[in-house]
Amino acid sequence: MRGPHNLWRLIRTGATFERTGAMGEVLEAMRAPPRMRLAARVLGWPFKLLGLRGDPALPPLVRALTALGPAYIKFGQSLATRPDIVGVELADQLRYLQDQLPPFPLAEARKRFESEMDMPVDSVFSSFSEPVAAASIAQVHHARLIATGDEVAVKVLRPGIERAFRKDIDAFYFAAGMIEFLLPSTRRLRPRDVIAHFDNVVQGELDLRIETASAAEFAANTEGDAGFQVPRPIWHLSGRTVMTLGWAAGVPLGDNAAIDALGVDRAELSSRVLRLFLQHAMRDGFFHADMHQGNLKVAANGDLIAYDFGIMGQIDEYTRRVYAEILYGFIRKDYRRVAEVHFEAGYVPADRDIDEFARALRSVGEPIFGMDATRISMARLLNYLFEVTERFGMETRTELILLQRTMVVVEGVARSLNPSINIWEVARPVVEDYIRRSLGPAALAHDLGRALRVLSRFGPQLPAALEAALIRLRKPEPEIRRRAPVHAVWWVFAGAFVSMAGFWAGYWAGFWLG
């Protein structure tokens, strides 16, 4: 249903921002020029009464986003981690969206559990509390199992959430199409592909069976990570609309006073948050992609606890290596190598000047190093990066959207704990370790082993293929054609081995020799 009727939905969005007073607040946070603020007021004022009223008890932006629905709330949750972009006061207000939204009734939650699991709540739990947290898609109840006495968290989807998200996303598709049509220069950003990616992520978040599987995989991957915990899911008490997992006992990561009361070093904790994210992204290729304060706690022993696995990111091994090389190049201030990696990966069109691109990257990276992190304006940095990508015709890479978005969120979370954190200093040892493991001799042996395993899968077919080749050799054909099939097999094997070995030997020599 992505027709023009969505135009009304978009008009109502702007009208809601104007009616609640959020429009002025957003423009102020963005430091918009006076001319833009005047234009927004003139265009928005006639439609003001068409906007949703929202809850007058809430701050303007929170009031607007909660009135507009779950997709807008998800956006607000991300902004809550970026006080350097929207300001400390606005970020604090937006944290309300992370786990303090109005809940739906306890009776409805019990009904949904019983419908999904086909068993009475009282036959499974000795206690089942009122909602302890409510977010845009689901709410959580604290319960205790009769069988074991263990404390658990029971997550239940909001009634009608699937339909509500569908309406919002349809409007986003319509807006993306209009933007591409009216502003052709934005097509390199692939707005519709971005919305399609967001749509796919949301669909996974609306099926708690997928989240249960993600929680189990993430727990297995991170089992050996020091200072990090992941609650284990309980499969037989989880389904499409309900998920049960171990209780995460701790204080919210957004409560600095409570963290200080535990005696936890917030500077170390901020570094750990960033370091763990990079480890999960590069080591495993599977990372928590919604790491805002509402999804993280600090245990009494100082461990970081992650929960809510509705949005998980996954990147393949090649992309991980590209990402690591880009980060490592920035850390070493080797902007030429960073530019080369962008061209090799196809992120920048081949007809652009690589030296110009390297200089542009230097102008982005150099101001960061040796500077107190509190003096770096992330909003200004992101704005300049956007200008660079536009200048060099870089298209949006949908496979990197979650990675880039989560990196921004995680940095915001780390800064909320320690405003002076230097992300490059924290990232350096993690990236260096990954580079050595993924591009060293062991990695070469691993890649060759994987290639041989792929070839071995065709083992049962080799006798028949050889027999067919010998039969073709007996046919009265020209000499060159009779010998081609057998020679081709040998050349494929030899060429593949020599090429792979030569590439890795050259790359590793270049890496160590500078």
C-alpha cells in the first residue's frame, strides 16, 4: 500500500512536530540557520492542527515521536545515545523511549503468553509481575519458574505492533521514492534500498523466534569474553510473540550515579563497551546492533550485560577485512592505504582520483588525533564525511548500514560514560589483533584449507568427469581440442594455488615491511 495516500501520513508527521513544539527543538539542536527555521515555521504552521497531540506531560520531541508510532520511536532511541549531536538535555529526554514507554495491560500479556505457548501462565511461573520495562515493540515481565525457582524475563510483543510498523514503513518507502524523484542527486544514497534494509530488520525483530535464535548464537560466541554476560534463552518457553530468557540483574548503563555506587570504573567500562563491539563485529561477524543504554546493564561484579537481541548485525569475512583495514589505516594515519581499500572494494567509482580521495580522508582523520575527545564535534565530523562521500560519488552500502549505525550508537554510549574517551586509542589494539589473525600466515593456511574443502566436495564427481574427458580424447578431433579438457583441469588447480599463495605472500610482506 505504498500509494499517494502516504503523502497524508508524511504531512501529519510534519504537523505533529509543529504542534508538539518538537520542530523548533530539532532545528535548535541541529543549529539550523535562521532562514531554515523561518521556512519551517511558515510551511508548518498551516498544517499545525492536523498533527497528533501526544501526551502533554512529555517533552516536545519525546511527545511527537511517541505519538507518531514505533518506527519513529526506534529513531529516537538512536538519537538518545548521541548527546554530542542533539545535546545532553535532549539526549536525556529521549532515553525515555528506550524502556519507559506506556505498557499494555498485564492481563493482555498473560493472554498472549497462554495463546502462544498453549499453557496457563500459573502452571509455569510462581510469579509473573507487572511490566518492568516497555519499549516500542514489546514489554518485559519479571517472572520466576516453578520448576527451578530461577528468575527469568518474559518478553511479549505489543498487540497490533505488526500493523503499526507496516503503516510507518509504507510511508517511509513513499518518502524515499519521492526524494529520489525530486532530488536525483540523492539516488547514490539509495534511499529505497535503505528503507528496504530497515524493513527487513524490523520484520526479524517482530518474530521473537528469530530473536531467541540470535540470543543463543550470541551467547555461544561471547561465552569466553571477560567482563561480558548474555542471558541464555529458554527455548521451550519461547515462540513467535513471546520469548523467555534468564534474568539480567544489574543497574541500567544509563545511570552513572548507580554505576559509581557499585564502585565500577566508568572510564574502563566505556572502553570495554567499544572494545567488545569491535571484537564481536570483526572476530565473529555477528554483533548486537541495538546497543543503546536501554539494552545494557552493569552487574554487581562490574560485568556488562547485554539483552534485547531483536536487531543483530552480520557481515561476511571479506567485508570484515575491508572494515578492519579502513580502521587500521586511519589509526596508522595511512590515508593512501585507506583510499586504496575503498577503491579495491568498489566503494568509490574507479574513475575518481585516488590521491584526491586520500587527501579528503586526511582532512577528516587528522583533526581527531591528539585532540581531547570533548573538543570533537561528532555532528560536524559526520556532516563533513557526508560531503566527502557526495563529492566522490560513493553509494550507500546497505550491507554496512547496521555496522555504521551501531558504531555511532556505541560511541555515544561510551561517551556517556566517559566524555573524554578517544575511540581510536581504544580501537587500535582490537583492530591490530584482528589484522594479524586475519591477514597472517595462519589466515593463509585457513583460506587454503577452506578452498581445498570446497574442492573435496566434488570428489565423488571427479571419476565420472575424468572418464568423460578420456572419452572425448578418443574422438577424432584436432590435437589441441583433444588435450584441452585434461590440461584445463591441471591449469585451474595450479593457477588457483599459485594466485592465492602469491597474493597472500605479497600482502603479508607488504603489511610487515610497511
